[in-house]
Amino acid sequence: MSRLKMLPAQPEDPAVAAMFDEVRARGVRPPNLYRVIGHAPEMLRAWLDFAWPLRLNAKTSRRIRELLILRGAQVSGANYEWVHHTKMALAAGVSQAQIDALADWEGSDLFDAEEKAVLRLAQEVTAGPAASAEAIDGLKKVGFDEAAIVELTLTASFYVCVARFLLSMDVELEDDDRA
């Protein structure tokens, strides 16, 4: 059970209700994560303003970013994040075989050099304290430019925050995701 009570799907606070409506307008039911963060409406606003551009406005491929997010969730032990992003990864073109091989990505032939460079970034950022110079150089060597490196590193860093919050608050999976 979550350590904080989840707000109802239709919260009384008009500011939170409006933010939940924004999320619904994007075709997404407000997840339990947002129903916990919503206790601090200004923090939910900041979260949405950072999370959604990372998801929708990044120039790097959604597929590669979902691999990065999944590896971070795996390293963090954030099951909630893993369950949500497995669906997103599959929709973005990541294969189930790749998802199954993420724990041993370094030794797997299912990942190309670009994917391995991104997975190394995810691994190092998530395990902390930071990505090494070698990891950043590895991204450059496979063709990522400065903007892409910023996007990928911000994405990896943001999802460390997501995992830490989920685990700290013990946010429960939505009922339909528990299976």
C-alpha cells in the first residue's frame, strides 16, 4: 500500500483536477504516481512540465529512450516504472527478446553499438554518482551529437528521480497492471 493516500481520480482541488484533465487529454489515465504527487500541486505541475517534454519533444528515438528507461528501472528495482515502460517500449519497437536480455545487455548480441552505449549511460547514471567520461565518449563515438547526449542524460537522470520517488512512497501499480 502506498505510504501516502492516493488522491481520487477526480480530485477536489481544482488545480490538480485541471492537471489530471491535461493528462487525460493526452490519452492517459492519471497514474497512481500522479495521484500521490498531486498532494503537492505545485510539484505535480513541475513534474508534468518536465516529464511530458522529455517524453514527447525529445529528438532521440522513443525506442532508444525506452530501452534506457527500462534499464534504469531494472537497476533501481522500480517495478512500477518497469511495468509501465515495458508497455511503452514494446509500442516503440523494442522487442520482447531485448527486454528479456536487459539484465545481461553487455554480453547480449541483441543490442547494437548505439543501444549498448545508451544502456551503459543508463547503468552508470542510475547506479551513480554519474556517467563516466568514457560513457559520454561512447555516445559520441556511435554518432550522438551534443543535443542527443543532453536528452539521453536528462532522461536517465529524471528516471532515477522517478524510481527513487516511487520506491520512497511505495506507489502501487494500478489494478489493471498488477497481473
